[in-house]
Amino acid sequence: MYEKKIPKDFSCGMSITFEIIGGKWKPCLIDSINRGVRRPSELAKKHPLASKRVLNLQLKELEAYGVVRKIVYPVLPPKVEYFLTEVGESLLPLVTMMENWGSDFMDDFYKSQENMHTDPIVKEQF
Amino acid sequence: MYEKKIPKDFSCGMSITFEIIGGKWKPCLIDSINRGVRRPSELAKKHPLASKRVLNLQLKELEAYGVVRKIVYPVLPPKVEYFLTEVGESLLPLVTMMENWGSDFMDDFYKSQENMHTDPIVKEQF
DNA sequence: TTACATAGGGATAATATTATCCCCATACCA
DNA sequence: TGGTATGGGGATAATATTATCCCTATGTAA
């Protein structure tokens, strides 16, 4: 965490939603925790492309916003588990919908990447 | 546009969805265009907090991905209109859902910002 | 002793995104 | 001539986000 210098405008719902799930790995974390992957080490194995550092940071934010709850067992070696709160569960339909839309759009997406520079339509008459 | 150096991983739908609507003003633009605000100058007036520069950039990306279609009328002063494509319209339920979720969560959100540093739960017995 | 597993975070570098400012072109109007 | 409206973008600065590396702590097992 560091101090933000550009004040964020949270007047519309969209900006809040993005603040909550806008991190690179947050939706993945929510999904994984929901599927029963609860411990940090397990989450790290599940997302090898993400550094542990970032996963920790994003879990911390999710916890701060009440999306996940963290349970620390006072044992050694340490044991920690994350669970979705009610708020976190209420995000699941949204996360699912975003995942599904992206999957459906995937084919078009790759095509649009090929011809990235198409000319705009110019209407000659109107 | 500039060359990205960290290759993005578009293997899951979520990452694609974020690529499409992940910009700061993209959901706002999609929503506004859907509501009939089609011309760049109108969009700029509707979103005074955004610089025209960024709006242009994000409109360009939306166009490149086939979310909006740009129509240029060859007149002076210039006239341009943006419309949602089918793909763009298919995003509307998602955008609406994100907006609604954020609005519903808004109260909790402000509370969670007040006590941002809560202690994690420590289970003494398990 | 050494290594391992576990969870966490400091310090810094790299990259990505957005903000700011200022310029272009052109028809019209006063 | 000078100002206005319109759409667009270059150059650069500021900020935000993520990546990399490496260190802490501790009980257990080899």
C-alpha cells in the first residue's frame, strides 16, 4: 500500500466494483478460494505466473474490503486459510459472468488482434 | 499505443474481459454511447473528469476490439459518431451488473475504508 | 548442522496507465 | 483579422501497478 495521489472518484458503482476486483489476480483469487483452494501456498501453486508478493498484496486488499476473511492458526509452520465472506460470495455471479463473456468473445478477440488497424467507416452521404 | 513488454496471458476469459473493459473510462463510454451520447464532444461533456485524450485512446481501443463502430461524416467542422456493435451490446448486461453490484456495495465500501486496518482472526483452538 | 515448509513483507526496478499541455486542420461568422 | 466549433494526436510528466530479489521467523526431520 502506498498513498495515492490522484483521488479516486467512487461516485458510481462501476468505479467501486473495479476497485474491488480490478487487480490482476483478484478475480482468480476469488474463484480459487471459492473452489476450495484456501491456503496461500496452494493459491501460489495454482497461479504460478503470479508472484507470491502480488498474491499477498491482493489478498490483503480483498480482506480489507471484506471480500475474504483470513484465519490464522497459531501453529508452526504457519497455517493460514482464506474464506469468502457473504460479500465475496455475492461477487461470484459477476465473476462467472465476466469469465463467460470473455470465453465467448475469445475467438473474435484473436481475430480483432490480427487486423488491429482497420480503417474507420466514412459515410459519403447522409 | 505502445509496445507492451510483459506479454499478457489471454488464456482465460477473465483476462480478455478485462482487456476489453478494463480501462478507466471504457465502461462509462459503453454506457453513454448506449444511452445515445454518440459524438466525441458530447462524450467529453458527459465525462468532464476525463481528458479528451484518454477518451480518444479508449474509444480507439474499443473500436479496435469491435465493441464500437466509428462513423466519420466528411463535413466541416468534423462530425463523428460512435455506435455499439453487437459485441458492444452483448456487454451491456455485464456493465449493468457491475454498476449495480458496486452501487449495492457502496455503503459497506465506505465503512471498510474507515477501519482499513482490522486485525485478522486468530483461531485459538481448532 | 543443514535443509525444508510455511507465511509475510521491505526495497527497488520495470512496466503500464493516465494526466497535462499544446499543436494541427478547416469552414463559418462577426 | 480573429474567434469558435470540431475531432485528433504528439510529447512528456506523473502516477499506479506489477515484477524481482531477498530477508525474517520457527518447528521438524534428515
